Amino acid sequence: MTKPSLPELLHAAVTAVGGTERPGQVTMAESVAEAIDDGSHLLVQAGTGTGKSLGYLVPALAQGERVVVATATLALQRQLVERDLPRTVDALHPLLRRRPEFAMLKGRSNYLCLHRLHEGVPQDEEEGLFDQFEAAAPTSKLGQDLLRLRDWSDDTETGDRDDLTPGVSDRAWAQVSVSSRECLGASKCAYGAECFAEMARERAKLAEVVVTNHALLAIDAIEGAPVLPQHEVLIVDEAHELVSRVTGVATGELTPGQVNRAVRRAAKLVNEKAADQLQTAAEGFERLMELALPGRLEEIPEDLGYALMALRDACRTVISAIGATRDKSVQDEDAVRKQALASVESVHDVAERITNGSEWDVVWYERHDRFGASLRVAPMSVSGLLREKLFTDRSVVLTSATLKLGGDFNGVGASLGLAPEGTEGDDLPQWKGVDVGSPFDYRKQGILYVAKHLSRPARDGDRADMLDELTELIQAAGGRTLGLFSSMRAAQLAAEELRSRIPEFPILLQGEETLGELIKNFAADPKTCLFGTLSLWQGVDVPGPSCQLVVMDKIPFPRPDDPLMSARQKAVEDAGGNGFMAVAATHAALLMAQGAGRLVRASGDRGVVAVLDQRLATARYGSYLKASLPDFWYTTDRNQVRRSLSAIDAAAKQAEAQAGA
């Protein structure tokens, strides 16, 4: 039997999922197959509607290599495992003469821990464990969640939190899950043979395709101890998120609450001298954290440095003491000891990292109204780490709808540790970028409108003219507006003001309900508007007439006082580069490209992306930002935009009336 061609395989898969073959999808599949075949690296920009998951799954399955697919969001993980992979495997089975296995793998804390469920939870103030089911009032929300978790544990085959519907609170889940540091290990745990996390790992070892998330991919790269099975091909979907997710995993945090929790957990397991040393160090650290420290700490203040060294040394003493003492009077001592060790080691590691100091780390202090003070440390850049850990011994494909910023892939490539495309060098990963386009005709389906007449936005200043413009745009659109704001304060102020100005158009505000509920209600009523900040720029998929106007209040540059972004910008400038363009403009371009991508989600969508910031039309960097957006028809004519929105609204109402007739 002759080997089936890639077009045959792709056609079979697309037919199986009820889709339509797109030229961009074919180009993507061919490019992915070529990269896997010659072991090279590929960046693929594939616009919304391309069908990019099949564009990489089909060539990956056809090659027969072990593949890891990493995504940023749970929604895409579920789509791959529950819809795309089962249908694709079924469709390709007759042609490939084999049925590739696939599995999903997450971090340990995403799985129900049977030891915690049956033996109880270590309690900070007590010597042993307590029964969380008895401790929680059965009529309380926590008690009801815990009882439901106990019933679910008898039925679930995966123990995966995301398979529990409806879900439970983070507080309830924390009672029945453990981190990798707290886990006893399958060989020492009485429930090791039934462990859900271990079973997930075993399934992943046997699978040809493993679906995971960016965070686990980062842990696998950073911590050295492999979490993912060996694989020849890595596919990173939603790749525009990778750098921020890896940065998050590589960021350490130290708070007084975290330190005091470590003190309580260790106190009953070590000798009095070690416990007192840690208690004293914790009190000294907490006193200093109550003071008003500056944001970024380019040099650690002397008093804080001494407090951190005392904390580090006390943690080291306690870690040794926990290992040297045993107390059989403590119920399930191994579990209590493991949780105490995890807490103390976490404090030790961050304190040591900050006191050691590194020119590649950024340290800063922040105070949050709700969560209090914290000390944080993050890598100046993760590009070196990614170049070394990601692009070695495997072919890597990175794909997203937004990888080509300012007209090329080099900005995103640099953040991933890649030299400019085409650069030769023995130690440089070789890669190429491919833009397979979009099936949508952006110039006919959308308008990019820049409100050039508005005053230049000032930081946190009142923008009365912007609110006037926003009001008129919403009225012209008949509602149907997604408002993307650069800060939560700006979104709240706009919602409050417009609710009084135009009460006929309901304004939903992020934070007032769950994101899922907000998006569902927004999609259900075309007159409704939805206002919010960062997660809405990337997390809304509402095709059709409910979203015909996407408004950005201003260009989303990082705040000037953002410690990490400002440090990265300064580092580029010190090296002779353009820090603003490399960091701030790239950050803004990525968010704007994602935000503009909310407008056209289907072939019948029409509408306007309105940027209420004159700088997109007047500043030198404006052309770079515009080149990062879909190729909409561009205008600064406010009257023309109002007429267009009114016409789109009228057409949508007519279609709605005909559908209801």
C-alpha cells in the first residue's frame, strides 16, 4: 500500500471535524511537515479561522514521531483532547494503518490526591492532620464542595479538576490536592498505586501525542528534572503567551504570610532552638516588609539584606532539623513533614536567590490592598533559557495568530532567544517564519479607526473627550461593543459613566461576574456592551452581531513604573539597542493585535476596531503598531465611522428580524 500524501490526510481530517479546507491550512501543514522532517524550527502565524490545530496535528501524526503540544489556555487543551484529536485519529486510522494514542498531562496540583482525601490535611496549628470533611460545616459552601469532591472521587477516572462540573472553589480544591513538593511520592504513599497524577504520567509515557500547558513546559525546562516524556517534536500553540508564562514560572515571591505559615508548619517537627531561630527571622522580615520600600530594588537595602540572610540561614537549619528528628506521636508524620519541608524550602529558595543577587534577576517590592506586601524576583529575560532549553534535540513549531509584529517575526523571535531570521552561526538555532494568512477578507470585513482628534492620553488622567467619543460610538453601533481598557480603573470609570449616560445599553464589567458568565451574557444580547482589561484582550470569542465594535481606550504600553518591564527596557538600552521599541512597543503591539483579533471571528462578521488614542496616527512608532494589526481598512474620519457602524447595526437588526420571523 502506498503511503498516503499529506493533502489526502489533511482532507480526511478536515472532513471528519466538519470543517473546510483553507489554503493557509494547507501551507501550514506542509511547512510543519518540512520542519519535522529536517529537524528545524518554525514560527507560523495563522490567522483566526485558519484551522491551525489540524494544520499541525495532521503532519505531526503522519510523521509518527513522539509529539508534545503545549497550549496557554485550558479551553484549547480541552478542544484538542476532546474534539480535534479523537476525530483526527479516527479519520487518519484507515490511511495510516495505525491509531496514535494521545493523553493530557498537567501539573500535580490539578489532580485529586487520594492521600489528602482519605487521611486528612496537615493543619498549621496542630501536630497532625484534621478531617476536612468534619471541620467544614455541611451547610457551608466549602462543606458542600468538599462533600461533592468526596462523592466525585468514587466516580472519576482521571481525578482531573477540570473534569468536575460544575467546579469548586480554590479553597475547597486545596484541601484535596498537593503540589509536587508536598507529594509523598508513589513509592511511599499508601495510595500510590491508585494515584491519579501518576496514572496521568503513565498514560503520557505511552502516548504518541501529549497535550500539556506552557507552565508545565516551563517547569520541565527550568527545573532540570524531566516532567514531560521524551519527545522529538514540540508544538507550542498560543505561542504569543509563552514568554510571559515562562517568566511567571521563573518568578519567586516572598510574603510575611508565607513565611509565618512555614514557621507554624515546622514548629512541632524540629527542636526548640531551630524553631526559635526561624520564628525570630520571620519576625524581623515581617517588620521590614511593613515599611514603605521603593518598587524596584536595584540594590537590596542593608536591613532587608540582613533579614533575608537570617531567614535563609534559619530555613537551612530547620530543613536539616526536620530531616534529623522523628516524632511518632504526630499523626501521618510523613505527610505533615513533607508539607512543612515544602513550605520551608520554598522560603529558603527565594531568600537565597535574592541574597545571592544576580545581574540577570530583577527584585522588587509591591504592596497590594488585598494581599498585603510581597517581595518578588524574576529573570530579566527568559530568552537565553528558552534558546538553551527549548530549541535543543527536537524540532520546535510555534504558532499563533499574532507572531508577526511590525511586519516580521524577529521581535517575537528575539524574545524566544532566536537570532534574526536567516542569521548563521554554529550555536544559533536555525528557524524560519511563515505567515499563512487568514481566510477572512479583513479590508472588506473591518475598519481600523483612530480617533486622531482626541487629546493625547495622560497617565491616569480624566479623559472626558474619550468618554464622549465612546458614548457616540456605542450609540451608532447599537450596543454590540467590547471595550478593552488599559487598566481596571479606566474600565470601571467608563462603565460607571456610560451606565448613567446611555442606560438603554447594558454595560457588563469584568469582575462583577465570572468571565464565562460575562461572555455568555454579552453574546446573548446584541445591545449589551462588555468592558474589561487584560484577559478580555485575548479571551473573548464571540462571532456574529453581538460584537461589531471593539474599542481600545489607549495604546497598552506597560506602566512606566512596572519594575520588570522597565528593567528589561533599560537592559536593552545599556546594550545599545532601542529599549522602547524592543520592550514597550512590542508588548503593546502584541496586545493590540490580540485585541483587534476579537472583531472578526467568522466569515460573516463586520465591524470596527476603534483606537481612542491619537498616537497610533501621529507618533513615529504608530506605523509599527499598525503593521502588527490585521489589514483592516484604515481611517481617522469620525463621521464616516459613525455612518458605517449605523449601517452595520441596521443590517444586523434586519437579519435578526428575518431570523425571528
